Amino acid sequence: MTEPVRKASQREQARAILIVGALALRAAASCDAAVAEAPPLPPPRPADLIPAPEPKPALQPPAPAAPGAAAPTCLSRLVAEGAHAEAAPAPAPAGEGCKVETPIRLSSVTLADGDLVKLTGEPLLDCGFALVVADYVRLIVAPLGEAMLRAKITAIETGPGYECRSRDHIAGEKISAHAKGLALDIFAVDFADRRRVAVERQGGVDEQSYFRAMRSAACGWFTTVLGPGADAFHANHMHLDIESHGPSGSYRICE
Ligand SMILES: [Zn+2]
């Protein structure tokens, strides 16, 4: 350190002692040291070298409630978060493996601004799965629709949720997530300006972009997303479920 600089530093310290005392001076000195030792920031990386973002939404989906979670607790949380839902009688066991742990019927979801989005099929779902669906509607489907198509969403055309059947209705296949109330099929999204964005085919470029965006976002929200192009069974709807795949349960199917 040069002589003038050292003197200046001493004067600074003496002034600080007079003002805030020895303790505050020590804190300030250590802070200055940290700033002095901080390495310079690297130059910003060129745009074409920045890796593509992960294909998942910024908002993390909620962890699904464990199947069998106490019905009143899950249902009261679902209702408290703005969903219109009610406990439903357990469906009659129509086949092996068909069972909904905590059956509820989900009829609509309240958005942040208080507007309602109806689920036309009033699907019968496991309550833990309904929490995930309600958040997907509230945080993705509705705000994305309003932002991209400049109109409010009024309804989502859905299937019935629960169905006691094998996958893709194929005899001998594994039991479907629908048979546990852990799956929902979406056929279309209805807007306040009377526009209808069908999963099967969208009317214009904006509608196509909107559907692509909500479909991609679903892949971060659910563990299985199957839609048009995946196979013949999903040509006219988007199937969403939260079944775990693979040995670790972290594998996702997004087609
Ligand atoms: Zn389905």
C-alpha cells in the first residue's frame, strides 16, 4: 500500500470509530475486504452459447398428495385453494385394480382474479391428483390462454376422469391410470369470446401456439402426457396422469 493511500485509510478508520464505534468499524472493514477480494464478473455469454432452458414450467408443480391421504384434509385444501369439488362415493369395484383412494368430483377451478373455469366432465378423480389438475388450470392453462389469445378461459372440456379399464382399452394391457382416478383427458378449451381450442385441431396460428405451449408445460406438471401424434388412441384428446414410470419413478412420458 502506498503512503498516501495508507494515510487516507487511517483517516477513514478514525472517522468511523468516532461515528459508530469499534465494533461497527470491524464489520465495515471485513465487508470492504470481501468486496476487494471478489473476482471480477466474467463477460456475458453470447446468446447462441446459452443452453436451451429445461422443458419445464418456471413454477414447480405441487407434489401429489399421497394416495390415501385423509379425505377431509385433501378436500379442504382443494376447496381452500379455490376449486369447487365435493367428496364422491367410491365407485363400485368393477374390475381388478380399479380403485380410487380418495374420490372427489371436480367441477370448476377459481382463478386468481375470482373467475371460474368449469370442467365440463365434472371428473371423478383421486383428490391428490385433483390438486395437481387444479394448479395446472390455475397457473398454466388459464393465464397462458389469456396472455396468448387475449381472452378469458371459461371452460375446459374433459372426460369423466375415473374409468375402470386397461390402458387404451386394450384387453390384457396394464390397468389404466384412469382406473385409479389418477388421469384426466382434455378435449378442448373454451374462451369467453366463443373461441374453442380443440386438442384435435386448432383453428389458427395463435391457437396452435397456445395448445403447443400448454401441452409442453403439462410435461413438467404431470408424469404422462399423450396427445395427437402419440398414437391413434390420443388423436382427439390430451391424456394427463401422475403415474410413476421406471424403477426410480422419475421417468416421464411426454408425447
Ligand atoms: Zn386418458
